[in-house]
Amino acid sequence: MDRCKVLIIDGNIQVRRLVKAILTGIPGAEVCECADAAAAIALAAHWRADVALVDYATRPMNGVLFTETVRAGQTPLPANLPIVLMCEQPDDIHLALGRRAGADDFLAKPLSATAVVDSLRTLLAALTDRASGQVGRAAVA
């Protein structure tokens, strides 16, 4: 990863700190964290993320609704922003709702450093491929 601006949206400060700590070890990573989707949308007016890690159960706007809202172009965030939903015990229903909303990937909580970094690398590689004209999209786990 040459450069990576990561937006973390999670109401749990410990999760935000964990993800930020994981990303601190990656050269070129820049992190902004928000406790909820409204703060993230406000932040987007002056800070452009490359990828968003969003808690599935964040309140008052959950990760699925946030993803749908971004995909619909109803925020200053780009509609094609890669979005990773973080979920405790993701089951088929969580995955189906997230996929239908347009999530690019999923991470199970508790998070592992390897899973976070691998997800970001995959998504950013897919973005680079698309920007260079190659066909491909990040696989949804």
C-alpha cells in the first residue's frame, strides 16, 4: 500500500483504537475515526477516504443503511467508495443484507490485524486495477 486513507466508523472507541493501531504500522496509512455515520458524512466534506471500515451495528445509522446511502450518492463520499462492514458473528443474513447494500468486504469481530490488512490490500489493489483499465473487482469474503 503506497497511500491509504482509511475512515473508521464504529461507536466503540476500543475498536476504533484497535484498527488505528493496526494501521499505524503501515507506511502511508492515514486514519480518521468517527463514532457514527453522521460524523463520517460531515467529515467527508473536507477529507476524502480511500476506504471505509464500518461497524455493521453502529447507531443511529447502521452499516447497511450507511452503505446504501453512500451507494445512492446521497453523501459527499464517492458512491464507489470501498466499504468493509465489520460485524460480530456475521451470519448469512448479515452477509446477504451487506452484499445487497453494496458492501465490498466483511470482517468478523473480534478483528485480527492480518484480516484488516489483507482486506485493505485486496480492495486497494482492485481500485488500482480499475484505475489502470484492468477488469476486476475485489472479492467479497
